[in-house]
Amino acid sequence: MERLQKVIAQAGITSRRKAEGLITSGKVSVNGHKVTELGTKVDASKDEVVVDGVPINKEEPVYFLMYKPTGVISSVSDEFGRKVVTDYIDVEQRIYPIGRLDFDTSGLLLLTNDGEFANLLMHPKYKIKKTYIAKVEGMPLRETLKKLEKGVQLEDGKTAPAQVKVKKTDKTKNSSIVEISIHEGKNRQVRRMLEAVGHPVLKLKRENYGFLHLRGMNAGEFRELKPHEVKQLRELAVT
Ligand code: URA
């Protein structure tokens, strides 16, 4: 038996804190009875938990890969009415993004309604490689790349080793295109790493997530992941 808010959060519907709000505001029922007590314990495999009229465990798990455009929030709703990533994908299931890309960052984003899968991919213990293409100010020196490769000190700790390549430099515009691969997911990590070594990011795009890529897709487009891709991601996460 587990606490109701935990079961709702694990089903991927929302965070545990927001699940508590759903319970206390009378949006949740268990086996046909409204429950507003936060301490309530349920058996996720037997009890029927319904949130906003929809049974939580009855949804088919779905998995999407999206090419997030810039100027879109990686969330399911926004208090200021700005566009959110789920506006692009019209499905019945309550999907949400796995991790996030900044408002100003474009690129590969996964979405699902499978809470266990999302937790697996986001868990800091499991290190999936993500590759970004950044347009930066200036022309990084070799020793600067070395610093990024070794890890740089940010205010919330030192970053793990990264792989970095300069793809192109533009002397007249004093800017460069840098490819950087990291395994962690600290908030605004790539921007902060490059800023820390003196090369502020002008533009950022995530091109790869593990073996997944964006080739052939335009910003705003999405596709369902194939079952073998979902399986491979699970394997990648735990190895
Ligand atoms: N690093 C960033 O700085 N921003 C993102 O959106 C993702 C990684």
C-alpha cells in the first residue's frame, strides 16, 4: 500500500506536490469514493484511482519524440498562456516532457505518459548522452575546450567530463559553432558551462538524445517512438 499522492505522481500525471493539491481540492476518487485526505493509502494494482474523471492506470503508454522549436515552454501548461510543448501533440493521453529544454533552446525532446519510463531516463544515476550544437561568442582555444572536457565549476557543483568539438569559426562575426555532449541534466547546463569559460551561448539546439536524432524533421514536428526505440532507451538508461 502506498500513499495516494505518490501513486498519482508515479502514474506520471503530475508531481507529488501537485497531486496533493488535486486530492485536497476533491479531484480524486478511489474505488468510486471521493478522497480528500492526504494520508490515504491505496494499492496501485487493485484500487481504481480516478483523477479528474480519468482512471490513472488505464491509459495506454505512449512515447513521442519532438523537435521543440524555440519560444516554447517544456511543460504541459503555462501560467502566462505561452505556447507549451504539448500544444503540438494532439493525443488523448496526458503526456508530459521528459526533462526540459529552455524556452530559448530548440531540439530533441521526449514526451510520454509513462511515469516509470520518465523517471528512469531522468534519474541522475542513469547517464544518457545528449549532444548539443551551440553558437557561441568568440573562438574557443584548445585549453578552453580542455576545461570543458574535464568539467567546470558551476555554482551548484562541478560538471562531469564532457566531449567538445569546434565545428566552425567565423572570424569576422567573432563567433563559433561548438558541439558538446554531456550526460547530466543540470538546469541550463550547457549555457552555464560555456558562459563559465567565457563563451556565452547565442543559440542552442539539442541534436541527439542517446541514439535518437532529429534528421529529416523540422521544428514543431513530432513522431511516435518505435517499440524497439523505447526498449533500447530503457536498456541504455540502466547500462
Ligand atoms: N543546457 C542548456 O543550457 N539548456 C537546455 O535547454 C539544455 C541543456
